[in-house]
Amino acid sequence: MLKINKLQQHERCFLRNFLVLMAVYLTNEKKQEIFQKYGGNENNTGSIEGQVALFTYRIKSLSEHLNKFKKDHATRRSLIMMVGKRKSLLEYLKRKDITKYRALIQELGLRG
């Protein structure tokens, strides 16, 4: 019985720390800054460039997290899904406007 209580306490502590970590890495101010820089203004959250930049920031943050916590498979799955979404947005942008695509890739430091 004592082992179960210690395990439950450990799980609760881990969950609390995990939620705090996930909530801290992306603040509203950081989102606004990203959309201001890449989307034109902070209210233009639907722009492809802004969304790709936001995904890139989140992917970098999650990659750093996974370097520390190698067995966090839920975060790994989220990271893979985000990479797929960013890839599809980039493919769409490439079809629509190749010059914006190339400029965004250059700015974000992707592909090479």
C-alpha cells in the first residue's frame, strides 16, 4: 500500500511539473510577437507564414524538451504531428506563392 501511495504522489508531481512546463514555453505575448513578425500584424493569425512560424517555434521547443526527456512518447507524437502540419502548410504556400515560400524558408532557417 505504501508503494502505491508513493507512486501516485510521484505521478501527480510529474503531471503538475509537465503542465507547468508546457504552459510556460508559449505565452500570448510570444504568439503576438511571432504573428507580428511573420503574419503582418498580431491579429492576422490565419496567415500561412505566421502559422508556419508558430509551428516552427513550437517544434524547436518540443525538440529541446525531448532532448531532456527521451522517453516522453506523448510529446514525441505531438512533435511528429506538428511537423506534418507544418509540412502541409509549406507545401500549400509553395503551390500558391513560391517567392513567399522561399523567403519564409530563408527567414526561419529551414531546409538546409
